[in-house]
Amino acid sequence: MITDILECSGFNWGMEMVRKGFQVLLGAALIYAGITHLTTSRLEFQAQVPTWVPLSADFVVLASGVVEIVLGIMLASLQHRRQVGWITAAFFVAIFPGNISQYVNGIDAFGLDTDQARLTRLFFQPLLVLWAFWATGAWRSWRKG
């Protein structure tokens, strides 16, 4: 009954618009990050690539930058929202070892020049995963399954 009331009041429509706005915002952030992977922050991103990755750090940075741009465009387009949400969340999980490596190895990059700053950064990656799930409705659609 409460969901009927909320739907009639326009609450669900309003919340969906908020979600879409946050999805587009996440898309814009990924496009920006991807462009910086390819240009101004390329060396700093290379410092985050774990040494155990069997590819050149430069290739990983360039490839992840392209993936970020593509994901950003897909998010901003608002097409295939749930699928894009899952893929984006998986991408954030896949790059998390780079953040862990930066912390464990004490690598200074992006102004993270203390262990405390690098540790604090680790807690933001799960928030990005949650953002991707929430904004795209991916988690909600899976739960309704």
C-alpha cells in the first residue's frame, strides 16, 4: 500500500530522476578520469599499477583510460542502465588492487603522500561500486530478480 501512495505522489518518478542524474554525473567523472589517464595524469596512474600485473604499466593505464571513457559514455547515455551498472561496478572492483598496491607499497600519487591518506582512499572505492549499483538500478533489479 505504501508503494502505491509513493507512486501516486510522484516520489518514485522523482527518485528515478535523481538516480539518473547521479548516473550521468558518474559517467562524466569516468570520462574525465579516462581522459586524464591518456593525458595529464598518465604517469601518476602508472604508479598505481601493481608490479605483479604481467603487462606494461603504460598499457594498463591507457587501456583502463579507454575503458573509463567508454563506460562514462555508456552511463551518460542512460541506455542499458542495469547492465552498464554491473559492468561499471565490476570495473571498480577490478582496479581496486591498484589502490591496495599504492597503500601497501607507500606510493605517492594524486596527493596521497601519507599512509593515512592512502588508507582513507581505500574506503572510497567501495562507495564507487555502490554508486554504480544504486544510480543505475542494477542492484534493485537483481534483488527483484
